[in-house]
Amino acid sequence: MPTMSPEPARPSEPVLHQHRRVAESFGVDAGRYDRTRPPYPDALVERIVAPGLDVLDVGCGTGIVARQFQAAGCTVLGVEPDARMADFARRGGVEVEVATFEAWDPAGRDFGAVVAGTAWHWVDPVAGAAKAAQVLRPGGRLAVFGHAFQLPPELLEALGAVYRRVVPDSPFNVQSMRQALDGYQELYARFGDRIREVDGFTDPEQWRFDWERFYTRDEWLDQMPTHGSLTQLPPDQLAEVFDGVGAAIDAMGGGFTLPYATMAITAVRTSAT
């Protein structure tokens, strides 16, 4: 799931990128976002990196992806529309330019890889692929990826109840969340379809990396305000959501193991357009 949150399990890829107000709301608490959002599997990074690789990180946020690629020996430039997130990433040692990817000016620069972690759903999928083709050197790789997860049934039901009561306009849907992993695999397959509309790429491949993480009650509640559906919620309503979700986790013994699948679509630049 691209935003690590109880968003719709089958998001509409042509629509999400138009919701700029939500897309640019995550910087309201950049420190919490960076602290609580999980990194990406080492196996994913290892399939992309090469010695001396220069990487463009689209929607780099606080620099979670960028720092992983830097640690693997890459040079990374981030592009991020939210100046608050960009400032946080810079403090962590990431060079960042503030712009949407569609409007960003590469100024003649090119790269060995273009990556987007938990961000491509905020980019126009065809315009984004075309911009990636513009800045990738032949043989360079476009790789877009994000996390999907499957909530335990008892927590899922509690979330549904509290969202219906406190945030009735939220897109959260219990039934669709039961098929979250399938929904996001389909979403990334659609990203691949959009890449196919752009000349100069090999046929996209879909990768998947399965893993899991244990969350305590406090850890799960700590990251909840970074969800797209909650970033703009007033404090009193957010407290009600915390109460309902916290009670459900307490009833589960104070914590739970969350299975993740990190989905990726990737294609290689073949020639200049």
C-alpha cells in the first residue's frame, strides 16, 4: 500500500495524482513521518544498485529511500514538492530540489536510475514515465515501489468502526482492505501499463518482497498521524481515532505482527526518444 495507511485498498491511479492538497500534506510532521515509516527491503535496493550509480529519487519525502541508496554507495538527488519534507531530507544529508516531478527541470542532467518509494501514486503515471525516459541514460532503470499490508481482522473491524464514527468522509473501506495486497498488486500492474505507453522502455517487470514487522500499541499509534486520511484531522478527532484503535490493540494483547508486501514495477531505458 503506497501510503502505509488505511487508504482505499484499490486506489484509482489516474485520480490520486490530482489530489495535490493531500499529496503535499505529509510535511506537517516530517520528523514523525521519517521516524515511523518503514524502510524498504535490502533485497529491493540490491536489485537496483550498481557501482557508482547516480539516482534520482522522485517524491523523496524525508529521505528514507535516498539514505538507503546512499548507504549502498549511490549518489542521490531528490525531487520533492513539499518544502518541509525537503528541508528534513537535507538535514539528513540528501540533496533535494523542490518541485513536482512533472514540473521539475532536469537542466540537461541525466541519471542511471529513477526511483520512487511510496510516491508514484502522486505522480501523473504517463507524464511521470515520460519524464523518467527523458532523464534516464540508456540502460538506466525506472523503479517505482511501495508497501502493502494486511491488517489483522479484529484491528480492521475496529478501524472501520472508528473511521465511520469520527471521519465519515474518509475513503477507508473495510471490505476492500480485506483484499489490500491484491488491490495494490493490481495498482502496480496498472503503473506498468502506463509505462508501456511511453517509448523507450523494456517491458515492465513486477517485483514483490514479502516481510513482516511487529508493532506495539504505541508504535502503531505513533505512525497513524502520517496517514494521508489523517494528516489534516483536527486534534480532537485524531484523539478519538487513537482511543478506538488503541483499545483494539490492547484487546489483542498490546501489539500485533503485520505482514507486508513491498510491490515494485521496473523497466529499463532502451534508447533515446
